[in-house]
Amino acid sequence: MGYDDSNHQMKHMDHESPEKKGECVVCGGKLTEQHRMEGGHVHSSMIDDLKKRFYISLLITIPIIILSPTIQGLVGIGNSIRFTGDLYLLFALSSIVYFYGGYPFFKGFLNEIKLRTPGMDMLISVAITSAYLYSSAVVFGLNGEVFFWELATLIDIMLIGHWLEMRSVMGASRALEELVKLIPSSAHKIMADGSTMDVPSDELNVGDNVIIKPGEKVPIDGEIIKGSTSIDESMLTGESEPLFKENGAVVIGGSINGDGSITVEIKKTGKDSFLSQVINLVEEAQATKSKTQNLADRFATWLTIIALSGGFITLLVWLGITSYGFEFALERAVTVMVITCPHALGLAVPLVVAVSTSLSARNGLLIRNRTSFERSRDINAIIFDKTGTLTEGKFGVTDIVPLSREYHENDVLKYAASLESYSEHPIAKGVVNSAKETFDVEDFKSIPGKGIQGKINTKNVEVVSPGYLKELNIDIPNEKIDKLLSEGKTIVFVIIDRELKGALALADIIREESKEAIKEFKDMGIQCMMITGDRKEVAEWVSKEIGLDKYYAEVLPQEKAEKVREIQAEGLVVAMTGDGINDAPALAQADVGIAIGAGTDVAIEVADIVLVRSNPLDAVYIIKLAKSTYNKMFQNLAWGAGYNIFAIPIAAGVLYSFGILITPAAGVILMSMSTIIVAFNSRTLKIDKIVKHRI
């Protein structure tokens, strides 16, 4: 990117951590602790600064163009608006644009020299400096034509290109802030005298006891010493079903307590806590994420070499073998160096990025990191989280098994849903949401730890767990239920008047689009995998249902990023799709991180691409869009290269003996044609609508 801020760079140098040697994914500087905390503000200031420089430079460019003799001759007004001292005014205005508007490129040029990676900033600096020095010399007595209009318009276009580029990749630095928000600001600490006092969560120590009320977040990692409840850890571990926990069970900071009040003894704080470990994983993955140099920079590197060597050779040839003199030779050399950096090259990538970003946004996607988005065209393996990505992240009835001829599937579901409508348990909600209608219920009661009961149409109805059937000595001689249990599904049974009449199987509902998305990826030659913290039986069932190539089950959150690294070590370019906090390190580690938009803020902040509609098919779309975007970029850069192939030799004067020489005016026409073609070609980028109902 090149643009940097001296204060920003100084922070990198003064506070560099010896353990983190990575680079900032936004500005390319050293990634440090202070940089992580302040980077968002600094980068936002950079974008605002580029915007300000662009508008001011653009405003000054207008009189520069009007005052330029070359432009006046091109539009046919001759010397009609010339006045005494107009060239000095032109020089003054151009100097402002050169130093003020060109500052970011000079800084980037120095950075490229330090890193020994010549790119676009070096090419721009060479072009505008050549134009400025030569034109200034012409103003103060050298025979020739001024290139101030070229300098100003080139700076304007490159500024807006850098502005679009930087804005498209900023945002990853906010990820850690979202993680911290999971921890509640205060906790109910039990004091030595038995009283309870609200204290800041960061003041808790190992061994302290805290009370966590229903619906509250767990403040820090600990162990339940009193009470029982169900804990929702889905945002942390990816486990779709709330977990019942009682004395001795471990709870994780940031998880949500269910309907029971519990007392927890703090076991881990600070860097040892689960959430802090996740934060460290995200930091490490972001720090070590390689920066791929974009296509325009590779073109710019070669064009920089061509500009410098071409200008020098042109000067030597005209001085050595002709008698036209130094001024003519210098004009040819400067023309070559200026014309080598066409405006089209500066627009080739940013225009396509702007168009593709706009198109994708209108279709429910958000591109956050352009470099990773471009690289997604090369992926040959995609990994999905299960809960909330391939599945909806909520329980629903997947199978209804009547166990009596007098009751059909709809009857079993309706009786169960009627009772469950009085319960707040997640399983109950899944049953109710799957039913279209319910009966009236009388005498509703809860059977603690076993189920619920009530009277429906004068019948005693119970919805109970498998364990309760054993207490009643009721056997379940049904192969289908055995199969459902082997798939890891949750089974509840419906008993009517003390007789078993049916069963319901519940599981995290697989998204309708998941199977089609997997098919599309396979048709593209991309391997499809799944990583989940759920049980092997559940993972195997999901894998078979949608046709995955491979799955990894019972993977702990801290192991997900390592699993991604293992797959990358096989030589695969990997995309990771997920929605939970436990997915954040893996999203950051992957070559391309794709977040489900309905997921957590931290997953969205870490990801390179966000699927706003939570539709797995959109992951297919973004890969196809990346391929089309790359093709458009390459076509645009080919036009820019074609312009140079045609213009540079003529600008150098190889056809001068035939009376053919590119004048600055002719250069304007050629450059304008190249720029117009690039702009038009960028606008022809279209969406490959792979989904019939998307239109």
C-alpha cells in the first residue's frame, strides 16, 4: 500500500514486541501491542488524510489544467487566455499539488526502498518528480513544454486509488475489542462475611466465589460449587445445544447462564483464561498472515525499471548519435518517464475493486480485505464450521416416529408441541417451532430432570427423556430410533395415558442451501471439509447429509486454527467459513476467512469476507466473483501495458526519422483512451447468478 504516517511508524519502532514480528494487514508496518490497541484510530486517520489530500489536490488541479499551454492548444483556444506570469502561477499551484498531494507516495517510495520491494509508489514518484523538475526548469528558462497538468492529474488519480484501496482492507484491528466485550463489566462477588458485592470483573482473583444469576454472563473461567443450570456456550465453543451443568462442572467466561442461579469458584484469570487464549490465537494469526503483493505492484515494479532505464537510454542515445542537443534529448527522456506511468494503471485495480465491492454488497456480501478476496480465486479447499454455518444454529424436529397405529406423525408432534409450549427449554422451543398448531393444556407440570406432563383432551400426556423410560421399564424396540440415537440426535418420547405412542428426534437444522453449496464447490474442484466441536455422531450425520469430503469432530476451539495450519501444510489454499468466537482464530489463520453475517461481531471483524445473509451459497458466489474480478484486473493492466508498449518507443523517438513523434498533446489523447477503456471495462464486471431464486 505504501502510505504510512511518521508517528505511526515511530510507534511500530518504539514498541515492537520481540515475540511478534508480523506486519499490519492495513498499513504494512510492524505489528505491536500499542499498534494493536491504537491501530484502528491511526488507520482511520490515514483514510481521512488521503481523502482530504485528494479533494484539495483535485480543486487545485482545475486551474492547473486551464493554465497549461498544452491543454489550451489541444482544445483550440491558443494563447487567448495567456497572461504575464501565468507560468509562474502554474508553477506555484503545481508545487502545492506535488508536495502536498505527492507526500503519501514519497513516504511509500522510501518504505519500498527500505523493504527492497519497488512498486507503485516508486513508479508514481519517478513519474511526478520527472514531470515536476523538468517542467520547473522549462518555466525558468529551459526550452520545452511543461508537464504540470500530467503531474497534477496523475497525483489525483493515484490518491483516489490509494484511498479506495486502504478503505477496502481496514477493519481487522477492531476484532480484539469485540472479544473483550464478551466479559461482563462486573460480577457478584461473595465476601468473607457472606454478603454479596458487585465488583469489576478484572478485579476477581483465583479462589474468589461469585454468584451468577439466570440470564447473566459468566464473568471468568471457574467451577460450579453450588446449584445447577444450563449454560449456552454456542458463541464460544460452537456447541449448538445448551449444556446442563451442576457441581464440579467447568464454566467459561463470556458464556450465558440459563434458568438457574449458580455459585462459581474462579479458577483462571488474565492470560490463563479461555477467552484470553482465543485473543492470543487471533493476534498470532493476524500477525503472521502473509501479505500477497497485488498484481498492480508487480506491473509497477517492471514499469519502474522500464521508466528509469528507458529514460536514461533515450537521453544517452539522443545525445550520442544525434545533433539535436541536450534540451531535445532531455525532453524525450522525461516524456518516456512520464508516459510510462499511465493513469489507467492507477485505476486498473481500484476501479475493479470498487465495482466488485458494490456488486457484492448489493448481493449480501461485504469484502473487508481485498488481498484475501483476490486470493480466494485460488482456493482448493474450504472448511466450514457446523453450527450456524452449515446448520441454522437452532434446534428443530428432524424426525417423527409414531410408535402406535392410532397416532400419525402430525398427532405425535401436535401433542408434544402442546406441552412444550409451556416450557422455556431450548429443546421445547425447537419442538414448538416445528409444529403448525397445538391443543389446549390443563394441569401442566414439570418432571424435574426428566420431562413435562399435562392433560390434553382428557388424556394424560407426558414428553420425557430416554432415561425416564427406563424408570418406567418401557422398552424401545425400534431400529429407526436406534439409528437416530447413533446419529447423535436428541430424542424425546411422547407417552399418552402411560403408554408410549411416539418419539421426536431433534438436531441442529441443516440449512437448505448447504447441500447445493457443497455440490457447487465440488464442481469447481474444491475440497469441502467441516470442523466442529460437536460429537462425532452429529458431525458424521451432517457430513453424510450434505456430501462433505471430510470432517473433523470434537475439535476444541483452540485447536481449530492448528487444524487449518495442518491442512495448509498439505499445500492447499484454504478458505474458512464460520460464525462463532471459537472460529475467530481459524478465520484469521486461513488464507481467506469468510464469516457468516448472523454470527458474532468478532468473527465478522476477523474475517476477510462477510456473508450478510448467512447463506453458504454466497461463499460459492464470492469465489466466482473473485475469479471474474481477477480477470477484469488483468485485462485492465493489459490495456495499461499495451499503452506503454505502443507509446514508450514512439515517445523515445524510434520513429522520429519517419516524422512520427509523440507530443505531450498526443500523449493526452492516448492516455485518455487507455483510461476510458479501463473505466468501461471495469463497469462490465457482472455477477454470475448461480442461484435461481437470487434474482
